[in-house]
Amino acid sequence: MRDYALKEEPFSKKVLRQIPKAFTAAVLLLSVLPVSFGGYASVRAPLIFIPLFYWLIFRPYSFSALAAFLFGLATDFLENAPLGVNSLVLLAFFMFASSQRRFLTNKPFAFVWIGFGLISLSCLILKWLVMSIWYARFLPFSLTFVSWLLLFLLYPFVAWVCAKLHIYLLEKEND
């Protein structure tokens, strides 16, 4: 009789699989820090979109819809936003980015960057719309646009760190 027992994965491999989520959590904490930007008192770029997008495109097995939902809840608590708004937005982002994965893999960086810009802009417009409905008045769209612009401009820097981390993880997985 053959033994079909599953082999236990080494602890180090389990830890390596959690590094993308840990990095995303660190970026989330960084993204809730207010930044004074020109005439705007407090603009927050939702930097969590960048690692989430990167991992969904280049390492899709590292993130699930549940993880996106939980990061959205954490963002709601940290931003003192109505509960569920950021979860909805991150789940929409998760779905949009996941559906475009096959079009964005193996493409030049500029193409991926523009794809990120379009997906993140649509999700920030969704958030602006939901928050406007929540407060029963249209909120100033300029804050949303400046937040998106800051996010779009910071994408190459955060994506570079994600790429270096991705290469490190690939090397460790092959050991």
C-alpha cells in the first residue's frame, strides 16, 4: 500500500510566501501618512495599490481576494473611513488587475505603468463616487486627482522595490 501523506512544507518556505503580504502591509502603513502637497492640506496617495498590482500581475499566487478585502478593512480603520469603502475599492482593483493580467505580463514597463494608471484611476473614481454618496454631496474631485497623480508618479519607485523583492524570492524558492 502506498503512503499518500502530504509532505510538510518547510517553515522557511511558508515565511517566504508571506513576504509579499508583509511588504504590502508596510506600504499600507506608509500610505496613511499625510503629505502636504502644494495648496492641499493633506493628500494621501493610496500606495497599497502599487504592491497589490505588482503581486497580482507578476506573482498572482501571492494574493487572494480575501487578502485584498482584509487590507481594505485595515485601510478603513487606519484612514477612519466608512467601514467597507476601501474593501470595495481594493476588491474592484483586485478584479480589474486580475482580469488584465494576461495583457500586462511580458510587456514593456511603460505599458504596464499605463495599465496601472488606468486601473487605479478607475478605482479611485469609484472611491470618490462611493464617498460622495456616503456624505450625500459631491466631494472635491481635485483631491482624488492629485492623490492619483501622486500615486501614478510614485509607481516606478515602489514597483522597483517590489521587483527586487520578487527576484530575491525567486532565488530563495529555487534553492
